[in-house]
Amino acid sequence: MQHIDFDPLVEPTRIHGSLYTSPAVHDAEMTRIFHRGWVFLAHDSEIANPGDYVTRTVGGQPLIVARGRDNVVRAFFNRCTHRANLVCRADQGTASSFRCPYHGWTFANDGTLTGVPMREGYGSAHEDTQARLGLAEIADLDTYRGFVFGRLTGTGPPLIQHLGRATTAIDRVVDLSPTGKLDLGNGWIRHQNRANWKTLLENQVDGYHALFVHQSVYRAVSPRRAEYGSGDTRIAVRDLGNGHCEIDYTDEWRRLDQEFAWFGNIDRDRVPRYIEAMTSARGDRLRQLLVDGPPHTVIFPNLFLAELNVMMFEPVAPGETVVHTAPARLDGGEEMNERILRRAEGAMGPAGFLIADDADMSERNQIGLKAGTPEWVELSRGLESEETDTRGTHSFDESAETTQRAIWHHYRTVMQGNVA
């Protein structure tokens, strides 16, 4: 791998344009961020029962995430240990075993090699073939409240340390379910973006672009906020540490002090069974949960909790990323789930209002980066408005680039090899 010194490429308030376009940079990112660090792999609801599995591509490497007959979740490299054929091509399913189509080697869903056709051809020199040639597991796997994360190679800090303050974002969305569980079982919408993965990550927590890029949406649903300066809102952009960051609306929702302000201002009587279940499950916390709503948080490097949607980023090349989006249905909240699905279709579907706008802007970014001058991308907005407290560095100027600086500060640390 070509050695790259990332220190001079990432300055406190600007970054070098080659970080979005260089194949050598992309290769280094796959190794240092997506192979050696914690990445989001799947959700428990996708592999709810023994035998369930999903396939993923992480850092360019194909994986199988499966729940074995022993109810343990494991992640394997999707590669036959014989001649390296892809073992499983399906996106998801239920199976007690995986059979390689090339020479028929068969693996149980716990990774054990259980069948080798014409075994006698290996002779006595390979008596341990079945014991040593099971599917290769990734280096580490852990979960937090149903979100499954993995580290493909190497060692490093535990998941809970990597997540840090971002656990509160996961808690906020999961606690909106009466059972404390989400359901991503409706599957993922995929969008191929002709843009660098970091551009897409930055955009999710960019409060500056919304009223320009999504102006038609604002004019349709919130005319009061269709122009900057047309309302006294209190919205923070926040650095949570470790590359995690968010646009935090909680102060604004609490100022309004209205339940479901984040969900079309519906009344409790529109979802009575949900309210009954949540009252039983959350008690005195219920009103605050319904006022605060779900998060708008990036969890570095490939997960975005977009209110009641979950987004996963799959880098393919310096100028290509596949974005996977799933509605986060609330287990035990059926009255809410139909609304969640319709909102996901309207925002994130093939004809969605939001995701197409962002895809267009990200592609324009990638084209613009082909111009070699100027070399640098500016990220200096809002520095003087920043404050720091126990929740991290933040600014109540929603247009501040606090969140982008947060991503790049952590990126430089990782790429220079200072954290695993």
C-alpha cells in the first residue's frame, strides 16, 4: 500500500480535495477504517431466528452475517476456504447451511465445514481438513441494542468505547418502541451515488444546505422556515467524539413543548394502542420521549440514524458509494409503523423528496472536485459560535460546520494510525 501522510491533508478548517478522489486514499481508508475499525453490519431484526442470514459488503470485502442454530450471531468472510469462490450470493434468507456451487463444499451456519465431496481424494495428509477449513470469522463482533457491529481484522478498543456518546442516539430511537426493539425487516432501498462516501456522510449532518437543496420540500411542508432568518429556532450541530456527530433538535422540540412535533404533530388519540403500550413500558418518561423524538446522528464510519430511518454507507470506489436505507419500524408500535413506511417512501424512496436532491448535490461535488484549483475544501464556518460541555463541542448556529470538522478530525487520527 502506498504510504500517505494524512496530517498535511487534513487541517483544522480545511481538507485537501484529493481525499475525495485519490484511489490510493480510498484503498488506505478501506484498510484502516473499514477493516480495522468498528463498522455497522446488520440489525438483529434482520437475523431474528436461528438460520437467518444477510450478506454485506464492507470495505470491499463480502461477508455473511448469520444466526446459528445455537442462536449466536457470527460474521464470516463470504469466501469458500477451498478455492475462494463466493459461497452465498443471496442478499438474505434462512438456511441451515451454505453450499459452495463450485465444488460442493458445505458449511453449517456456524461456519463449520460439514461436507467435502469425494473426501478420499485428499488422502491421509489432510485428515484435519474439516476441522481447520471452516468459514473464516471476522476478528470481532458485538451488538448495542440490536445494532450489530464488527471489526474485520486486528484488535482495538471495545465497541462501547468506540460508540461513546453516540449510544444516546441509539437509545433515543430504540426507546420509542414499547418493547425496546426496532424492526428493519422491510428490507433496504439501495441508491447508487456517483460520489465519495465521505461527502455523503458529511451531508447528513450539514444544517447549511437544507433550505437551498431541499427548498421545494420546505415550501411544501413548512413555509414558515422556507427562508433563513424566518423563525426563532434553537437547533444544535454537535461533535459527539470519535467521528460521531449530529444535528440535535431536542432543544427546539422542548421549546415548542409539543408531543410528536417531529412526526407531523399528530395527537395521541390517533395512535391510542401505541400510547397505551408506551405508557406501560416507559411510564413517567413517555411525555419527554414523545417531545424529544428520534435522533439525527451519524455514527462513524457507515451508519446514519435519520430520525425513523436507518442509513448504511457502502464505499465502492473514490467516486462511487451505495447508500442503503431502511425504515425503522417500532416493534409493538403497529399504529406508528404504517406512517413510518409512508414517510420513508416520501423521503427516501425512488421518487423521494430528499434523497434525490442529496444524490444530485453529491454528484455535483464529485464533478467539481475534478477541477484541480483551488486544491482545498473549506470547513471553517461557525468556529466562533462553538461551545463545549459534557455532551461535546456544539454550536446553536445550525449552519456551522462543527459536524464536518468532527468527522475529519477523527478521520485524520485514524488514518495516521493513532487509534485502531
